[in-house]
Amino acid sequence: MIAELVPLDIRTIPPADANKIWEHVRKQDACFDDFSRADGALFCRRLIAPTSVVLEYADSGIVLFEGIVPRLSASIHFFVWDPQVHEAEMVEIGRTACRFAFDKFELHRITALPPDFNGLAYRVATRVGFHYEGTIRETFLFKRKYHDVKILGLLRDDFRRRESERN
């Protein structure tokens, strides 16, 4: 049983708590390109954007939905920093987060964009139900080398169908 995902209003949390989240997140090497890795202000702007929602997973991580267009689409990003959270639990976190976003915003689709070297992110997304849709070539600069980014999509109807098959 996984802990509950709780919506987090990043605008109202104490600065010390926001800094704690940033300290965890910035250590997530594969989540940032060479341009944004050291820029906490840029990351915070993503968190507080009017089209973003942050879900907190205990003290283990966050799920960020950004670019939310209700009844249409959003992008999802996972930041899990607790090494005790295993892949199967991350899949359940992903399912819970997607269920939340599909219900709350009546989304038609959710997009995930893992860089090609992040096999864990790709595996978790596909186990949640995301489908490979394509590749954006050499768009992620990581450790001074350009990497491809995979485009993964999850449609509301596909997700609901998978959910009903699991039950």
C-alpha cells in the first residue's frame, strides 16, 4: 500500500520546506539539463506556474504536472529521492497521480518526456500505461552531451480501460 499523494500549494509552504524540496530535487541528476541544474529559481517558477500542480508523496518525492490545459493535456514529471521507494511503488505513485489529473482536470492526455538515458523513468511510465510515440532528437544537454528525449503519451480512455482490467 502506498502513501497518499497530497496536493501541495508551493506558494504557501514555509521557505524552509520549499528549500528542503529543492535540495532533494536538485540532486536528481537525470531530471535537469546542463542549463537548469543549478537554477533553483527556474525550477520554483515551474512549480508555482498557474498551469502547474504539485503532488507530494510523503517525504519521498513529488509529482509535477505542468502545462495543464483542462479537458485537453498536461505533462508529468516524477521526482522521487528516497532510495527505499522501489520501482513497483513508483508505478503505483504514477497511476495514482494520473488518476488524480484525469479526474481533477478532465484531461484527454498526459505526456511524459524522459531523456533516453533514464531507463527507470521510461520503465515506470510504460508500466503506468504510457505508450511510446516518438523521439525528439538531441534536445537534452546532459553532462555536455546531447541526448534524445522519448515522447510517451497516455490517453484517458486507455488509462481507464487498463484500470478496469486491473480490477
